[in-house]
Amino acid sequence: MTTSAKSVRGLGSAGAGTQHHIRQRVTAVALLFLVPWFLYSIIVACKAGYEGALTWVAQPVNAILLILTLSAALYHMRLGIQVVIEDYIAKSGTRQALLILNTFAVIALAAATILSVLKIWFTAGA
Amino acid sequence: MVQLTLPKGSAPKKGKTWPKPEGKKVKKFKVYRYSPEEGGNPRWDTYFVDMDQCGPMILDVLIYIKNNIDSTLAFRRSCREGVCGSCAMNIGGQNTIACTRGWEEIAGPHITIAPLPHQPVVKDLIPDLTNFYAQHAYVQPFLKTDTPEPEKEWTQTEEERELLDGLYECILCASCSTSCPSYWWNGDKYLGPAALLQAYRWLIDSRDEATGERLDDLEDPFKLYRCHTIMNCAQVCPKGLNPAKAIAKIKHMMVERVA
């Protein structure tokens, strides 16, 4: 038996949460600019066919903006999925396992996509 | 996983239908019934009320049913004028207080009346709000100061006092917290809109000196940041308050102290 005060206090305040809140909003602001650029550019690049798309990615400005878009989007996604997991998975062991999996998945996606952009950038015209 | 279905023995079944009286203005009410002594699943009892014999509010309907049809119906009520918050329940699918909601405001062939959602039921329309009250206590809803108390009283300018408008009016009926999906899933850890509205009421009180400690107590992914601005709280508040806005302002204060 525990009192209601004990259960509400629980393990106490984590002393965290605001950083997550800020990062989610900062990445959202970045994406507000990057996503429209990305959508517009990808349509233009696709119209130029496979070779044209490769040339587009190989341009330094495009490659850099692509990497920034991917970084911001994937980080934003990691923060968002973290909230979904915390919302719906009550069991602490399962929750922690899924949070780790979320981080791994995002890092793997980041490595794969960013290295692909770099590969095109560095090898195009070589 | 979050529990999306009702636990065993909680799904309401069809209950008793009470006789329909003669009359031109007879309205049908489906009322949630549960008694721990009787056991078994809860049930929906159907009552017919001649509205010419009954007052305009849902609380009048419940009192009419208890006095004239079925004396076993249990519900909380006290002030019958929207001040005490005792008669909060789910009426026509929306949390509110029965004493200020007119039955004519609710469309449809019948009106459902159920206890506040996602709380343990003591009996019929009476929820167990122990956890809700403990969460209110957690935010320490009283003036905290270190400066020795002035001889007469703590003074406040009119502008400083105005900051408390829209916050102090809360009657702690629990309509907001029990309408919040985030509170449904994580009500054990998330403090909920009612407690957080009260937390903000003391955070911006010009006389209170414990602002930092109060923010420390809320700096938590669950206690505060489970609010996802779903806004059900503001939608249902029978006093027309906006707990979601108060929570957003607490988040602003949190950001302000780090950046």
C-alpha cells in the first residue's frame, strides 16, 4: 500500500524535458525552410532524368543543403518518435528498449543517407 | 502498451429500462450504473423523464430520477450553481458539470450520462478522484515566501492581480484532466491540465517567491511535457478557462530560464 502523495511524487522530477522541447521546435523551424526547398528542388532535379539528378546532387550548395535537410528531419523524427513511445509504452523496460532502438534506427538512417549524398558529391565528374 | 480496450468486467452492458410516463415532453436518458457491492459489469439504465415536471438542468434531471423513479442512483452534488465542482460527469459525451448544463443544449434522441472517463468508479456517477487531488497537492497551491510576512498584508498592483484572472476561477471539477487523452494514458505520471493550471496560477503570482522551486518540480518529461496541446481541456472547461494556454506559458517559463 502506498499513499496517493507517494505515487504522485513517484521518483521525483527528472530535471529534464525542456531541452527536448526546445530541440523539437528548433528543428521544426529549420525544416520550415529546408522542406519547401527540398520539395521544389527534387521535382526540378527529377525532371532532368537520372544523370541530371546526379549532377544536381553533386553541386556543393545542393549537397550541403541536402545533408542539412536530412540531419534536421531525422533528428526531428527521433524526438517525435520518442514522444510517441513515452506516450504509449507504459512498461519501463520495453520503453527503454524501444527508445534505444529509435536512436539506433535514426543513426543508421542518417549514416546511409548522408554518406550517399557525400558519395555522389565526391565522385561526380571524377 | 497503452490499454485501448476496457479491462475485464468494465464494459457496460444493457441494463434496466424504466417505464415510460405519459406526457408531451418525455425525454430518454441512458445513465451509467455500477455498484461494487452488486459486482458484475456496469450497465446502462434507461429512464424516461417528463420534462414538464423537471427543471432545466441535467442535475435537475438526476435529482428528479432519484426522487421519483429510482432512489438507488448515486451521484455527487452540492451547490447546484457551478461553484463547487462536485457534479462533474460525462454528459452527452462531453465532460462538464451537471448543474450548469441544460438538457435542451444536448442534441439527439436520448442523452447519455456517465461518470468522468478513465477514473476508478466508486458507484454509479461517482469517480474516485484521489489521484487527481494528490496531483493538485503536488503543485503546492499556496503562497510560498521567505521574506518575513509584512505587518499588514502582501500587496499586489492591479496589473499583477489581473494576471490571475482566468486561473483562480478553477473549481477543481476534474472535467479537463479526465477529458485529456494524455492524462488517460499517463495519468499516474502526467499531472494533468487542472493541476498544471493551478501550478501556473502560483508561478505568476507576484507575491510568490518559490518560482524556481516550482519550475524544478515540473521539469520532467511526464509531469509537464505530456501535454501535446490536444485542447480537450479548454474545450470542456465548464468555467470557460484555458488550461492548455497556462501549460504553454509554463513551457515558456521553462525555456526562458535556460535560453
